[in-house]
Amino acid sequence: MNKEQLLELVDSLELPKEEYYILSSGCLLLYGLREQAKDLDLCVSTELFENMIMKFDIDLSSKNDCGFYRLNDLVEVVVNEKQEFNRDFKDGYPVESLQSILDYKINRNAPKDQADIVNIQNYLNNQEKQMKKL
């Protein structure tokens, strides 16, 4: 899905923005560092997740090896305490910090992550240069 489709999907969930943030490929899509995302991964607060269980009929046994619960074919969520959120905002949407994504991808060092690593590093370096000019 492209950026517009991703945002339509996010909006259709009708979640309070202070209780979640967009992870990984969805975040990179919002920053323009990817053109497509296969799915939407969200980190949600414990409180929000409790409400989502019934609203989205989440099967608690559907938790995968990475700790994500499947809402449907396009959306998965992982639960975290709100005070541990590490997020920024992009275009009015809560997103995972690019530095967190970069650290994770460098640590994992998978071949599929190499382009993302370069793109994120270039973006962050450009942001740093622009800040120094101010």
C-alpha cells in the first residue's frame, strides 16, 4: 500500500493518537523513505489494547514470535506501556523514532534492511545538517 492507503487504514481504525504509534515500514513510508508497505504495524498502549480486544475481536492466542497480535490481514499490533513509548510525529501521526528503527535494523543486519539503513542514515544526516544551519 502507498502512503495515502496507509493513512486511510490508520484513520479507519479510529484510535486515539496518544495511545499508539506507527512502526517500521509504515513509519518509513510516512517519511518518504519507502514507497510501499505490505502491512501496518502499530505499538499500542496496554489500556488501548484492552479496548481493542473486544472492538476488533482479537484472538489472544494469535500472538506471533515477535509479540504481535493480528487484527486482520493488514494490521498487527504489539503492546507496550505508554510511558515507554519512543515516538515522534510525522504529518500529524504518531510514528516510531527513526533512530529506533535504525538501531534495530543495524543490530539485525538482515540483507533486506540494508537499503532502509542507508536511507534512514541519509535522512538523519540531512536533518542534522539543516539543524546546524539554523
